[in-house]
Amino acid sequence: MRFIVLILLTFSLNAFAQKRLGSNAFQSNVRPVLAAILNDFYQMVSQFPEFPKELNVVVQNLDKLQIYKELLIEHCPRTLNTNCQSSVEQLRVQLSNIQSQLYELSAKQRMSKGLHLTPLPGMRTMGILLNEVEMLKGYLDNSSFMIKASIPHKRSSYEIVKGIDTINTFASLTFVEYIPYMYKEEFKHFYFNFVQPIQLQISKLKNYEFLNRNINSLNFSLNLLVQSLTKRNKKTPEGMSSYLQLMHNRWNSLFRYYL
């Protein structure tokens, strides 16, 4: 019954003529609300006992790599050269900071004392993530040296783009693996179908058309999370319900632009 209600609610949005929000209106009216929803989500996840709160910072900082990835593709679509030297340097700085954060986070990890959470899968994927960061950082260090020294080379931009995508994949997997098992299904679905698409398609690419096209599926994902955590016999950790309600209220406030 819950799923039927959600489906009816989602498709009822099609009964209205959807407003086509322009770029300027999106940036000033919608994007700040979406950013607040993402922040609420990360604060909510932090309420899980023994969830490594520093991981939220790492994941959000990794998203910033998308900006320099776009600039790299724009200025050096095939081979690295002086046109994209600034992007290479910025990526090196960002990855160096992320590398330090991961080292610090890894040093704090230990087996859980609670029965509800066993962080072994998260610790494993975090190790892979750190390894991928180190490899890409090394590639960027060598590339930066060759560009500055004007050494002939054929360093591929694709290797950097692929490396960033791989890092983001393992960062997402690490994040999900630290969710307690009894909540993992709900949060995994919401993370990959709501949080991640908004971060990649809207917050970084500023693709306001994405929300116009996907308002219904995003609405379904958020309502499914709310229904799952409030209508089932699951006791969410103390302090989580307020963030969940805040996310829901913020999201509903956006409908005046899309209905």
C-alpha cells in the first residue's frame, strides 16, 4: 500500500504544467535549497552511532574535483599541456588534502564494539579509495613536473578523468558500507538515486534542466526514505528525525517552482 501511495503521489505531479526554470532563477531560488537538503542528509547520517563523521567531509570534498575535471576536459580534451596547468595544480592540491584526511580517518578506524555495525566492509573500501587517490596524485605530480619543465610527453587527460570517476565510485561505496546493516537498503537507494545525482548533475555541473526532467523520480526517492523511516517499526537514532523532517519540508518548498 505504501508503494501505491508513493506512485500515485509521484505521477500526480504530471497533472500540472511543469514550469521550466531558467538558469538564473535556478541558481538564486533552487540551488541553495538543494545544498541545504544535502547538508541535512549528511548531518542526519552522522547521527548513526560509530559512523565516521569525518567521512562526510571527505565525500563532500571529493565532489569538488568535478569542477576541475570539467575545466580539464574543456582546456585539454586529449593531452595535458600548459592550457590546463592550472587545473592540474588545483587537482593536486585537492587530492593532497583528501589524502591527508583519509590517512587521519584510517588511523582512527577500529572494530565496532556494537552489534548493529561492523565497519569491516567500509574499512576495506576505504583502503581501496586511499590507494586510488595515491595513484592519481602520483600521476598528477609527474604530469605537473613534465608540463613545467617543458618535457615532451603524451600524458593523457583521460587517465585523470577516469581516475576521478574511480575515486568518486569508491568514495560512494565506502560511504554506503558504513551505514548500519538494518538501514543500509533505504539509505543506499536514497544516496544513489537522490543525493549523488543532485551533487553531480546540479551542484557541480549546474545542470538545472536535470531537475526539470527528473523531479518525479527524485520526489519518489525522498518520499520513499521518509515512509521507510517513519512508517515502519524501525527506531531511528536520536536526533535523526528532525533532519529527516527538515529535508522533507525543504524539498516540498521547491514544488512552487515546478507545479
